Amino acid sequence: MNKKNYSEKRLARELGVSQQAVSKWLTGKSVPKLQLFYNICVAVDVSPNDLLLWLEDDR
């Protein structure tokens, strides 16, 4: 799923959100709250720019 090979479940637990929320982000059904953006970048080891590009490509 990412550079650190997190599972949806592990990422959800680390961010304090549901696994369903992470799944919706990955499938483009929703986007994460801005407050979580930095934490997601750190967790999956991607730059904010790369994450934004990925989110944009999914729309």
C-alpha cells in the first residue's frame, strides 16, 4: 500500500481512525481530514506533494 508496507488496519490504528476510513481514502471515495495529512505523510514516508498528487490522480 505504501513505501513502508503498512496494512490498512495498521495505518488506521496509528492514525486513530477506522480501517474503513483508510479504505475509502485508498479507493477515492473520500479524502482524509486536513488535520491527519501530515501524520499520513510521515506514516507512509511520502512527501506532502506526492500525497496530494496521488489524491488528485484518484479523483
